[in-house]
Amino acid sequence: MTPSRPTRHRPLLRASLAGMSLLALAACDAGGGFDADLRNFGRSGLDTTAAASQATAARPAADARGIISYPGYQVAVARRGDTVESVAARIGLPAGELASYNAVSPGAVLRDGEVLALPRRVAEPAGVTGTPLATGAAGGRIDVATIASGAIDRASAPGAAPAPAQPASVAAGAVTIGNTEPIRHRVMRGETAYSIARLYNVNVKALADWNGLGPDLAVREGQTLLVPVAAARSASQEVITAPGEGSPTPTPPSAATPLPAEKTKPAAEPVKTPPAPNLGTQKTAASGTAKLAMPVAGKIIRGYQKKKNEGIDIAAAAGTAVAAAGDGTVAAITKDTDQVPILVIRHDGNLLTVYANIDGISVAKGDRVKRGQPIARIRSSDPAFLHFEVRQGFDSVDPVPYLQ
């Protein structure tokens, strides 16, 4: 074989491959246009549009000191080479207080863009940041279990001290999912950036970008994270109305051309869904047979899930009286860092019951209470509900078996 023969065939090979490529492109074009992202290649049904549901807005810019101010709280954004001590000196807070609040040592070196939660509000310039953003992710639900579990370790021990009081400005902006500020999440033991992103249905990269996480996405117990908010809708999608006018009702398709009258007979009658049992009413009637009584009559709107919801949420109107689930002693009355009241009652057998999303507490620490005795009222929220937990020592358990 002569070495020059393969050389003569190379131009022919290139021409053949180019021709096959052109035929493939022509076939795609003949079938309805070239699909640049191969979304319909092979009729596989691959579609990337679902990712748009997790689109998030960019984090607001910080002021000259690196502070982002929201109506209810403030955070500090670290710069390259910053430590907790240098950030504290720049914003005028004690380094020890700032470090303790963020579960980090004062001399720890911070990443560029890393977020530190401020334990209290500092002076802010006339033009504050953290301007109104779009509605938060996760469907607008506040995870009360995270709030209650953060204080249960302190509240369950005899002689535990309440959480430090916060200024009125912070109390007015306690953890919300409104249009002005993102949700804050306090990292608990065992949680990861991925589990937190799944909890709030946000993209883990957006969570990392908002909080300045490292390439390994590591988080630490006690760290406060900002949950990214959804990207704002474009102006063409929004209809702006003057105050008091309400939202316009879209015109139904049948308004222009009414649909023809049809009399269709269903093939079979639909199966009627039985109404959900009112566990609160049932347990009130049978309170003598259950180990614990329902603290408030209502429907359970969120069930127990270990490490996601450490108790149950019971729907009830704001102002409804909350009763003690059993005989016991008030072990603690405390509040978390956002001034959300939490009440803990100790019962026989090292059993604890926790009541959150309440106000108007009518008992004091150390008081003996009886089963069914009013102890507080449901706090105003949307929707209004009571978060109720049962703890065997420090471990949470499903409250439902205790109520049956």
C-alpha cells in the first residue's frame, strides 16, 4: 500500500460528511423548521420550560457600608478579604454579638458576597435598599416549625431564659412572605443547601448567589439564609389599577360569541369525595379517652413531617382561644428572634407540648394548668392557624396518635 492513497481520499471523505450534514439540516427544515436546542429531537418530549417556574430576581444591591435594609430586618454583605470583626467595625456593632448571632467566630474570614444577619437594626441612610420585590417562593407559606424548633431547646429546659428582645421595627417586620422582603431561614442540624432549596422550591444556585455560599454549597448550623424571591413579572404582563378600583376581571371567551347550548349526559355520576373529618371537634367530644386533647377545634391543614414540619398546623380563626392539651406546668414562655411567641408546657412522662403562632398569653412560667384550660389566643395571620408540637424529651413526635 502506498502512503499517498489515503491522502487522495481525504477531500472526498470531507465532501461526503458535509453532504450528509446538509441533508440532515434540510430534513429538519422540511419537518417544520430547524430546532436549535434539539428540544424535539427524536420526539422525546424534552422540554426545558419548567425551569422558568424557579426563576428568581437578583439580590438587591447593598449600600456603601454593605448593608441591605428591609422593613423588618437588615443583613450585611461581606467584601473580599472581610472578617466578621471588620464587618462589625464598618457597621457599628460589637464583633462578638455579630459573630454569635451568625454562629461563626469573630476572626473568621468571609467570602466575597457572604451574607451576615444583623441581631438588631443599625442606622441607615435616607435611601435604603431592599426595595419591594416580587412575592417569595414556596407558595407563601411560613415554616412555623423552623420558628418553634429554634426555641424548643431553650424552652424545654427548666429555668431557660427567653430570647433577647428585638426593637419594635423588627417586630413589625417579623418573618413574612409579602411583597417587601424575602423569607429568612435559620439552618438546622442536618440541613444542606439542597434540602433548603427543595423546601422553598427555589434553585440551589440562586440560593447560593443570594447568600454568597462557596463552590461546595456548605452551610453551618445556626446560619441565617435569605430565600430568593421570584423574578418580577414584565410590565406587559401586569395590569396596574388605581387604589380602590380592584383588579379587572378578564373577559371570558364566550362573551364575544356565546357557546351553543348543549345537553350532555355524563356516562357515570362522579364519585363524591367524603368531607375531611374535623379532628378538633371529634377530639373535643372524646377528650376523656385521648392522652391529649386538641388545643383548638379545627381542621389539620398541614401534617407532621420529621425535620420539615415538627408538628401539625390546625386552622382556626384569629382570636380563637387556645387550650392546654393536658395537665402540666408552663415550662417556658419565649419568643424567637422575630418576636413570634412560643409557649411550652411540661407534662408527666417527660412529655412536652409546644404552641406557636399565638398571642394574648394568659398564663405565666411555672403556672400549673389543667387540660382544656385557656392559655392563649390564635395570632392574626393569613391563614390563621395554631402550630402544635408534641415532644418526647427533645425529640419531636407525631401529635396525631396522642390526640386519638
